[in-house]
Amino acid sequence: MPKASVKRLIDNKKEKLIDFVLDIEKYPEFVPFCKESKVYERKEEGDLTLIVADLTIGKGPIVDTYKSDVKFNKKDDTIFVTNIDGPLNYLENNWKFVEKGEFTEVTFDVDFEIKNKFLNILMTKSFQFGLDKIADAFQKRAESL
């Protein structure tokens, strides 16, 4: 079960970074291994922004799509993501945004398990490398906004 955390100090305002992370439709433009994205629903309920979206992720012959439930809480500047459907037994990832002067500290925690046991073992071995590549891509794009 791959589980990891990444923390980055990004040269951008918190609000812009939150909007950037919630702009799921643009992920294929810059996120490594992201082939396609589709947002089915986006709505506001009080202090929450609720999104249901698909991400198609893959490398080489291994490509799959999973559906996620995304909740942005405006009160504490967090984004919580869980899986609804797809190749995962479960997925939990959390984004936390804290302004520090001109920078924003972004913490990203992820924990998931792939239904296919063989792929889960493979992913566990290369997960931190892949997560670092994705975090680098987010940071590079975010600092260019």
C-alpha cells in the first residue's frame, strides 16, 4: 500500500495555488502519467467545493481511469480526495496550503491501494520517485502562473 508525503514551499499565493489544484481539467497538460481528465460535477455547498472527476493515469501499456470525489474546505484551506470507482481499492489524498510570507507551503499526503496485487507491488517500489516527479511538475507549473 503506497503511502507518502511531499512538502514544498512554492513562490505563489495560497488562493492561486488552491485554484490551480482544483483545475483538474488541465492536469494532462503538465502532470506526468496523466493522460486525460474529466470533471462530471462541480458545486458549492457552504464552505465546501465538491467535485467529481475522472483521471486517466498510465505509463506504457498500463493505463487506467479512476473516479474521485474531491472536497475543498475553504475554512481550513484543505483538499481531500477519495476514490469512487476504478482500479483502486482505496485512495486518500490530502492537500494543505499555508501562506508563509510571499510563499505558500503545500503539503500533499497520499495513501492508496491498487486492486491488482502485482501492480500494487510494482507501484510500491517506484511510488516515491513518481510522486516526486508529479510534485516537481506541480511546483514548476504553479511558479509559472
